Amino acid sequence: MTDPFQKKTSRFLKKLFTFAGTRNKKMQKGSMDMDTIKQMVRGIMTTRADEIDCAECFEQLDQFVELVLAGKNISDAMPLVQHHLEHCPDCKEEFEVLLKALRSIT
Amino acid sequence: MERTNEEWLSDLKESSPRFDAAIVELRLVLQKGLSAGLKKWQGLNKETLEDIIQDVLVKIVPKIDTFQGNCRFTTWALKIGVNTAITELRHRRWRDVSLDEIIESGGMNFLSGNMSNPSYSPEKQTIQHLLMDTLKRLITTELTERQRKALMAVRIQGMPLEEVARQMGTNRNSLYKLLHDARLRLKKAILKEDLTPEDLIDSFISS
């Protein structure tokens, strides 16, 4: 049986993936695909005035990742970190690597 | 048995008799975690990983007092480890890529390709074209040159913020703020256009 916490975490990760886009996608010179345009428009239209920056996100990332691993509701607990990860490909990438790293040691 | 946060903090004091053992254990945690987390990253061989772990240990030990205890000590240490490792790997991957060159080669042509999805209705395709024209115009008229450059590099070319910031003579935090301001400006400008939220949702927000 699938662990409900794991299911919740997977849903959250899926949302992050589709939202902030994938970094390693190969771009052709002078063109882009519709998915990239969609991600850009989504990113623009969901912009908030009160976003936190990368340093503030980094400060809270350890607590955030532990909540994700525990299957807690992150949108309620740390909405600004979640929002930052949806808009910052660098921090999102670090979060994903940290999550994998922690799973390997627990 | 795993050390508690308090034990890590006291054992990692250089005066502690358990200092060497704690360093060995922390090194193992970093090795295991970073190897698994960065498995798919190019350019990470054993030697590079060892260098990175050494850098992380040198970073962590002197600032151990800044650990606030809001999470496990190993989570905090790995957070610093991941950031140090990825920063180094990104730099190696992008250091020879010129920001100006990739911006010049891409320019504003990114919105002009034929991106129509044949499965969409002609009406939806028309709305998408209208929105793309609007987006291109707003990016050209509403953003400063620096904002446009940063947006193209990060969102279109997929360059890391860290590397774009370095080449633009700023830092990652300031670059994020620059991009945030650009997104806010574009959002305000789009909302002023003669487009309904439904147009945007139908064409771009929903998949």
C-alpha cells in the first residue's frame, strides 16, 4: 500500500516540477516551446508582492524539507518558502537534491 | 546510535575529546547524502566530491554556533553541503558560457516560433498568439535592460541565477529581487491589457 505521506510529498514535488520548470531542458537558439512560455506566464501571474528572497529561503529550507519528509501540510506551515521554490529554479534544485540526500541517510 | 543535536554541538567543539570521531561521522553523512543527492549531476567524480566535503567541513565547524536547532543537525549540515556542492558544479558547468553571447543569439525571437498545438481549437490558438504578442511587447516596453537580460537568461536559456548574477556583477539574492520586480511589473501590465483572466487561464495557466 502506498504511504499517504509519500503520496502527498509526490504530489507536492510534481507541482513544483511542472511549475518552476526543468533546468536541464535543451534550448534551441532563438526558440522555445509552449511549456516554457506557460511556465513563464504562470510565474508572472502568480507573483506576490511579499515574496522572500533566496537567503531567507535558504535559512528556512532545513525546517521545510523536514516537514516535507514528515508529510506535513507545507502550504499552511511555510507558504512563503513553498512559493519561493515555485519561482526560483536554483533554490528548487537545491531543495530536490537535499530531499534525495536526506532520504538516503534515513 | 545517532547523535542528538546537543551531542553534535558539543562533540564538534575543537576542544572536545570526541572531535575527531564526530568529524569522521559527519564526513560519512555528507559523503552518503551528497553522493545520493547528486547522483545524476554531471562532473561529480570521487575526487570532486572529496574536495567539496572538505570545503563543507571547513565551513561548518567554525559556524557551528549559528545552528539554531530548528531541525536535525545533519539536515542543517547537508543543507550547507548541498548548497556548496551545487554552487561549485553550476560554476564548472557554466563558467565558460558568455551571458551576452547567449542573450544575443536568442534575442527576442523566443516568442516568434510556431508553437501552435494542432490539438488546440483555432480560437484557442488565436488567443495564444495574441497573448504571446502581448507578452513580447510588454517584455520589451515594461522591463529595464537588466531585467530583460536576467529574465531571458534564467527563464529562457536555463542559466542558474548564481551564474547570471556573477556575470552581471551582482549576487543571487539581488538577482532574485530584480526578477521578482520584473515579474510584478509584467503582471501589472498584463492585467491592464484587454485580456480577461479566463483568456490567460485557458491558454496558459491550465495545462
